Amino acid sequence: MVRPAMRSHLLIVGLAALAACRRPQPAPAADDDLDAALAPGERDAGPPPACRVLSRQAVVRGAAVDAGEGPLTAFEATRVVVSGRRRRLSWVDARSARLVLGGDGAEREVTRPMGPGEHSDPSFEWMGAAATPAVAWTHDTLGGRRHVVRWGASLERGCAQPETRDEGLSITTASTPRGLLVAWDDDGPRPAAGSVKLQLIEEGALRPVASDDALPACPAPRQVSAPEQDASDPVLAPAPDGGAVLAWLTARDVDATQANDTVTDLWAQSLGPDGQSVGAPLRLTNALGHRFGVSVSVGEDGGTWVAFRVADETDSESRGDGGDVVVVRAERGAQGLRRASDPFVVTRGDINPSGAPQIFAGRGGAQVFLVHRQGQAVSTLARTLRVSQGSLSAGELRAEPALAGRLPSAQEPSGHLLVAAASGAGALDLLRVRCDLRRQGP
């Protein structure tokens, strides 16, 4: 059985799972207050929309993937990945526990059934110049948890990595010239309650296998987060130079007399194509707050943009809505990451964010998208961010009716955005969207 269909529609468009509230850890010595300049933008909303749908491609229709529980129930953690002109979507078919790939034309590719247990959170990548598909997902059974990696034109090669039953459930991937980077959160070691681990899987380490039961062990991982950190919820983003950036959250206790008086801080680490760390981890936040729903994007200029939600209360994520959407920028270079901006609040007090935001880096800036929930109404909002003479500025927050409460999940080399859109019971479309952001700048 895959995860129940009661997951929100936000997961269906490929949002990462929100961060789980972690066990409190002793607070480190206070650093400078990195978030001293945290302040919302001053402009009012109301500019015209910038995005329009260029095309709609039917990926799959009707009973082929319908779980029989009504609309939107067949797709779990849908993700869109682009390689040149190639596109793919990956999801889990809730009816048959099969991993499904689709998106180049109207065809579907389906793996053999994945066996008993829960299969969730598939993460798909194109590998190498030949754009060979590779996919990783989490497999949970009564006997334990692991993640599975499949690679090849028909996903015929693979490996498996045991995991502990950590409080979180997070797996993230990125393609590099050396292979597939896979990161996840796991237990300890003590005294921390959680850690972020990373492994590089090269094509030569895999061999053909007939079934998931016969998968060999994946290459040995290494721990990226510091031993004293209670780390969770990693997010990998590829860098144009072949490396990647890995971000994660850490929990710390700020008042030992209050069981839930914890904050979550955001960290990031630059990685080379081989998955080795470049420079030291960079702490992006330090002020009080509970952060979750992280999105990362790296531009051609090395600009690393990180968007996330932040709320005052530790249980805000369980309600699904509220808080602020915040963006912070770092620069990626030969010595690793360097902080390049103070956190910037994208939203205003009348905005009610839901789920995780999505951010996409561009030339000299980025664009961030978020879902705003007001009663039963759900809409998509967007904002353009620019770098001018080393400082960060923003255009106006605007509504994007063409996206209708959905978030883009991939960006083509042309700059066009791709959106996975459920369109009826068991149906999934791929939208190609153009956002004219030049007239929406600050």
C-alpha cells in the first residue's frame, strides 16, 4: 500500500514534505543575529498577471491510474524533471503500487510491481548525455525502511540502502557528471536525534537485477550534518557547473522548561560532482522561528536561492497554513557558500501561505511561487527578486490565475516552467507556462 490518499493536493504537484518537529536539543552559543534585517516588502499587491499557459499535454488519462477514491488520489509526490527537450514525471500509482514514469508524448512507462509495504516519495533524474532515467524512492515495511535506486532505460539496474525509522521521511536526489547524489535524514548519532546522510551512486556500481528482493547494497554513505546537530529534511539542488547544493534543517531548544520551545535553523553545503563537501556548511538563519518547506535553486552565476516558510509556533506545520514565505541568497564559489543577503519576507500579513514555496533562479535574480489559501479559495502568488549592486530587491507580489493554485515543479533551459496538473479522476496533464517577468521587476 502506498501512503493514504488524504495527502493534500500540494504534494501532487511535487512539493516536498513539510519538516517534522524534532526532539529538542541544547541551544548552541548565540551567534550574531543573522535575521536582524528580516522585514516584509513595502509594496502593495495588484499588478497584472505575468504567467500564461502555452500548452497542455495529457500524460495519462482515466482508469489507467485511478485509485478508485475520487479525483487526485492516484498521484503521490508527482515530480517533473527536464533534460534538454526531454521531460519526465514520476509518481506512485496508489492502486497497483507501481512506480510510473511519463511525459514524453502520451506514452507511459511502468515498472514491475514494487512488492508489499509502503512505496512513496519518488525522485526522478536524467543521467548523463544519453539522458538515462534513474529514480529513487522510499520503501517501508514491517521489517524496516530502505530507499531503492533504479537506473537504466527500463530501470533494470539498481541498489538498496537501509534506513532507520527516523521521525522524518525525506529523500532527495540530484544528477551530476559523476553519478546520482542521494540524500536523506536518518537517526543520530547521539546526542543528536537526527542526521543528514549523502551517497554518490555511480553507474558502474549497479548491476542488473530481476527483482527488488535481489538488489545489492548501495555505496556507503557519509554524514554531512554535524554530529551535534538534530538534522532533518534535506533538499538537493543541482548546480550548472556539475556540482550541487544541499540544504537541511536543524532543531535546537531555546528554553529547557518548555517541551516544545524549539526553533529550526537552515543550513546549506556546497558539493562537488563527486558529492564531496566544498568549504564548510553555511548557517543561513539564526533568529527564533520554526522553518519548513524548503526549496533551493542555483543559477548560472552561482547564486544560490533558498525559499522556505517560517512561523512562530512549532506546531504551525501541522495546520498546513500560515506563517511567512522567506527567501535568502548565498553565493557559490571555489571556497564553498558565502551568505549574500539577509532573509527577505516575500509575503505580507494578509497572505496565508499553504504548503512549501518553489523558487527558480535566473540571470541576476529569481522568481518565487507560493500557494495562498483564503477560506475555500486557493490561488497561486508569485514575486520576482533581483540582485542590484549586491543588494536584494523585489517586484510586487502578484496573483497568477493561469496557475490556479498549482506550483511549477521544473524549469526548462528556455526559462519556461512546467506544472503537473490533475484534471479529473485519475487524469494528469503537463502544463508549459511562460512568465513574462521583465515588466514585473522592481
